[in-house]
Amino acid sequence: MDLGRISPQDKQEDTKKSIGAVSLFVLTAIIFTFFGMLVTSNLDLTPETIAQTPTNIAETGLYPVVARDGVVESPFVQVVEKASEAVVNISAKTVAQNTPWWHSGTGSSSSGSGFFFRKEGYILTNNHVIENATELYVTTASGYRYDALLVGADPQTDLAVLKIDPKNEIITVIPFGNSKDLKVGDWAIAIGNPFPQQGLDRTVTVGVISAKGRRNLNFGSETPIYQDYIQTDASINPGNSGGPLLNIRGECIGINSAISSPTGASVGIGFAIPISLARSVVPDLIALGKVNRGWLGVWLGRLTEKETREQGIDGLHGVKIDSVFTNSPADRAGIKSGDIILTINGQEVENNRHLSVLISQAKGGQPVPIIFVRNGDRIKAKVIVADRETFMLSLDDNRETTPQTPSDSRSVRWLGMELVSFSDELANLLNTEHLDGVFVQRVRQGTPADNSSIRRGTVILQVNNQSVSSIDDILRISKEIPSSAKRIPMIVVEPDGAVARVVVRP
């Protein structure tokens, strides 16, 4: 082999190797450059991300970020900056808390949260935060502590309005949004004072709207009648009650009120009163201290899937009218027993509780458009709703403190219930097991029994710790109960067969 010379074939081979090496270098450089672009773009391969700056990334809506002064940050920051100053800490002194250490500086325990919605010092909170309070105090974000005046409260929606004299302090308010436009999956931001004994004021939690229209919740004796709850997974804990639930624009869409939890702490199932319901309540609370509600004057029945098919209704929605009060708003509007109400004031009626909420928001004397079905025909009408409290007071049996036996002597009316002895014949007729008790045949809307969630079909076994087996027992026990009684305990068997203890407040 001649080592001093390079043949033409060798030159060709060297040239090929050189070109291959350069190509490999260029390809490697391209790969590493592309890899670097991926890393700096958080491995997002979309063309927009590769081509745009971080500020433009925020504008694409791919991430929950905004650009402010050239800095990319969470949009929740701006919401909290505007809203947290409006959130207050509410302390309520009750008779049970009347202890020597109440006024010892830090000795008072916070009951919950609230927020300013008017610059004059008006605060919105939950009724259960201030219920039975003898003294109320509000501590603002600036650290000022004020005596608070209870302007009005409504246990039936669990809402209350307080007022303070802000003096020289500048009040930040949270505007009301529109909860009717909410969609499941929308952002939800909660601000409140959880675990007040730990001093965790104005804690911010973030989640989404998990569901809407929760209406069959039971919170014991404090269960509101009118329910239309927003469900959220934004963490809500004891002490958060009364605080605002906000949308991404910083508007209040709900008032945080309750949780469902086996432990008593947040497990991601929280409930807020929608601001649309609060809007219908707050003006009356400020002007009157209570709420005037619309009343339709009907007994509501149970709508079956078979009936909706026969009436040509798509899906199981609407409310069946069982019977109508004579000369009531429904009667004057031409509504009859058996009619199925589909919409009220342009809103589709989902079930009995939803109907109650919609009618309650209408004011007495106000015409409300309504659509109902009769014999397959859809009928439009306008109902001039009455004021419920005025109409209920006009009913003789609503003013009675003890039940009166009607002329047929087969039933008694008490606390808004129509009661009959639960006989073997009645049990056979209902195809159910006989029990020694009294059968609830009807419950009037808005009465003490209705407020305690007693329903038609309930069987009462005990009243005031005494067994009952007939309406004669009801008559006897009712006369023994003092007129000043605030609580009447009962043991009942509910229509689904569950045994429960309920407390009726006359």
C-alpha cells in the first residue's frame, strides 16, 4: 500500500465523509434548537405558542393568565385585589354566649363572613350567621370594628342585611353579577373567614361551578324553604358563611352558605345562594326588614313520566297542579286541577321546589306570564300574584293555635297540616305497611309544617315526646302544648320510609 498518495477513489470517499459530517452537525443543531423552543414554550406544540411571546400566550386563553405592566400573572390576582377589601368579619353575640369574657378584646368568636354591597355601609350575609344575636359586630379589612345594625333577615332564603356607620372609612363594594348566565365549569372564587379561631381572615379559594339548581338539600332545622343553590368545589369551610362567591370579572354571583361533608370541613362540595335570588330579597329587607313574596294559591301534585308523554311534553319537567284555592291568583287566571305548568316569567319550571322559588320572587300585584298544558294544548296566561303573607293570614285555619275538627269529623288541621288517623284501610289503599300514627294528607305552603319540610304522605308517630295513634291524640296533645312554645319535636316516618326527627316551630 502506497501511504504517500491519495487516489481519486479515496478523494471521493473523503468528500462524502465530509459532507456527511457537516449534514449531521446541521441536523443536530436543528434538533437542539427545536428542543430548546419546546422547553421555553412549556412543551406546547401549538403554532401560536411557538410563534408568540408570553404576553400573547395569555391572550390566546390557553392558560388562566393575564398580562399587566408586562408581567404575566393569574387573573384571580386582580379579582382579589378589588374584592377582598369589601369582605368583612361578623361576630354575633347570642344569649348563650353572654359570658364575662365576651368583651375581653380577642375573646369574641367570629360567626362568619359578609361583604359590602353599598357604599352607605350595607352588608350582605347569611341569616344563620346572625340568627338570635343580641349584639352584632363587624370588622373590616382595615381592622376597624363597628357595632352593626340588623336591617332585615329572611330565614326562608337564609339571607340577612346588616348596616354600619362607616364614618371616615372608605367603603369598597362588590357589584352584583348575573347568576342566571352561569355555566357549569365557569371559574368560581370564594373569599371568607374560615376557622375564625385561627385568624384566617379573607382566605381566597378557587374552583369552578360544579352544578346549578340544587334544591333538595337538608341542613336540619336551619334548612331554607326556597333553594336554588350553586354548587362549587372552591373550598368553603366553617366561617365562610356569608362571604361572596365571585366570577372571573370580580362580580358576586353567590353568597357562600353551606357544605356537604362527613367531616365538617371542606371536601369540595360547597353551596352558595345565587345572587339572582338575593336580588329579589334584598330590596324588601332594606325597606321593610322582611320579605313580601308572591303567592299562586295551588296545591302541587306529583308529575309522572307517563303524564308528560300523554300531554306531549318533552322530558320530565313541569309541575302538576293538584288543586286550586278558590278565588286565588291561580283560580282567577283560569288554572285548574290537572294542569301542568311549564314556564313562569319565561323560565322553564323544573320541579315543585323550583316553582316555589320562581313564584316567591314575584311581588304582590305583579303580572307574571305563565304557560301551562291542559289536555295536550299549551295555554298562555298572566297571573296577578298575591302577597303570600296577607293571603295566608286571611285563612281562618292559619290563625288557629290548636287544631279544629271540620264538620265531617274525619280530619284535623294543625300547623298547616291536614291530618287523618292512619287506619288499616288507609294503609291498604296506599299499598303500604300499617303504623300506629297519624297520616299527613296535605301540607299548606309556607306554614310551620311546610317550613319544617313535612310532606304529604308523612306518618307522625310522636308529638312532643308522646305517642300518637289517632287524630284524637293530636287534639289532646295540642291543647297541652303552651301557646308560647317555640319548638314542637316530632318523630315521623317520611314517604320514602325513613324515620326522622323533625322540629316544627309554630
